[in-house]
Amino acid sequence: MGNAENNEIAKAFGAVLREARTSRGLTQEELAFSAQVDRTFIYRLESGIRQPTISTIFRLAEALDLSVEFLAGQTQKKYSERIFARA
């Protein structure tokens, strides 16, 4: 997997994370507190600047009351949409 592909996946995950957070009415700070990460890390994830570790994905899923499978599946779907939109 190349850097461009990794960047697109990070952006897709960020979009999914933002949608999940805002649909629950949570601020970045509230999600960060629940997931035991820094608020700026949530910003970087949502912006596609950073990628989470698997343990962070688990904590985010728990904080959002979602399954890891849901987050991964939605990320894959969003990634595919981004790729096909560019084609």
C-alpha cells in the first residue's frame, strides 16, 4: 500500500469518525475524554492527518457505542466512494 492510498484511508476514517461523533452530539473534547486520548488527536484523526492504532480504534468504538466492525466497514465504504469519485 502506497502513501497516497494510506492518506485516502486516513481521510475516510476521519470522515467516518466525525460523522459518528457529531451524530451523537459529542464535541471532540468529550470524545477524547471518553476514549482517553487528547482532543488534538481527535482533530488530527478527523482531518486525516493521523491514523489510529488498533487499540485506539477499540477505545473510540466503545466511546461512540459502536462496534469496531462498524467503524471499519464504514471506513471501507467511504474509502471506496472517494476512490470511485476520483476515477
